[in-house]
Amino acid sequence: MCLILFALQQHPDFPLIVAANRDEFFARPTRPASFWPDHPELYAGLDLEAGGTWLGINRSGQFSALTNFREPGSIQTQSQKASRGELPSHFLMDPETRIESYFSQLQASRHHYNGYNLLCGSPQQLGYYSNRGEADPRLQEGIYGLSNGLINTPWPKVATGKQALADTLKTTSPDPDQLALALFELLGCSEQAPDHQLPDTGVGLEWERTLSPRFIRGDVYGTRTSTVVLFSAQGPVRFFERNFNEKAEVTSQSFELLNPD
């Protein structure tokens, strides 16, 4: 499924560091990150099938990202439930939205969506909400991992990813390009976890094995996008993205938001 690793107030130059993989079927149409014509304040990828996004920023320097909550027996079709991809985009479209009030809205509409995890905010205040049982509008300083369980659920990709992120921050140059390269290398690990470490989420052993690496390689399903976002203590936000097809061929782009509002 997906993985978001992030470090909040753990680096003197970058108070928020995000490294994320989006896993999806290769046949699902997607547009790489860009400014949305109808919402020019929003810079994010776009799911061309259902609309919405999985990760993005806005001109005010706010961030939001989404993962699905894995519960195969409870998934309902798109016609029965609203698209989860609208949740990060709705937050980012209105820079005046306060996290606490947005989470109150989400709580009221929690049954309208299949299970999800959502991050919203900035280095100054970053919040987490799940419609499967947890909410924290003010996450504390630390290193976090979020896959398709609740935040910091110790699935192998989460546990090893958090440790790899901590090690990377200690050993890598603060130059943003060098740091981004190191984080992409971290996200690119395709080693499967041993069977005794795998969770049992109801998808069967073969799928648990397939989904266990940080970077998933498959013929029809796999890691489609890797993203690194660096929020500088001096103001600029650096957004790096790599997109992959079913042959693991990569296209890369980067964007710098120089003066967040």
C-alpha cells in the first residue's frame, strides 16, 4: 500500500522532513505533482480516476498526506463511499483552515469514507487523524512512520524505515539535494520482510510478503511515486518527486517554494 516517514523538529535546518511512497495499480491514471489549474495555491499529484491527491503542499507552506487503512473485509465501492483523496486537497485548498476545526469536520463525516490516515499541517503544528480510532492535532517532536495501520504501528517497513530515517539524518549532508538523494535511497529498499515479522491484515501470506518492502515491485501493482519534502528553517520548501511505471523506469522532478505566504 503506502508509506510515509517523517521527522518533526529533528533537524536544525529542516524542522519537517517527509519521505513517502505511494503504492497503486499501474493502470490507475495519475498526474504528477503540479499546481492545479482550478486551485493554483495547491501543488500536488492528482488521481485522475477519482480526483483528489495522496500528498501535497500549498503556497502557505502547509502539508497534507493520506494513506488508506488496510481492512480488506470492510472496503466498500467508490459509489458507496466518498473518495478519500479529497481529504488532503480540501485541507490544502483553504490556507485559513485550522487543524482542530478540520478534524472536527472529519469526525462528523468519518463514516462517509473507507478507512484512512491523514496528516495535516506545517512544521509549527502537524496533526494526525484516522477514522479508525486515533486523532492528535498536535504531534510531538519525533520520528514517525505511517503505513496502512495506525500511526507508528510497527509493521516491518515502518520500524525499519523510521530507523533508516534517523540514521540518514545523522549521517547525511544538510545540502537539500544530497539529503533528498539519501531519502530516495531509503525509500527504494525493496527487501521483503521475513515471514515471522509480517502482520496479518487479512490479505493472505503472499500479499503480505509482496506489500512488506518500502518499495514494492510488481507487474500490475507497485510503488508509483516516491516523494521527499524538505521544510527549511529559513522558509523555502523543497519538493522532490520520482514517478515509476511497471518497468520501474523513473521520471524525476523538483520544485522549490521560495517564500511561503
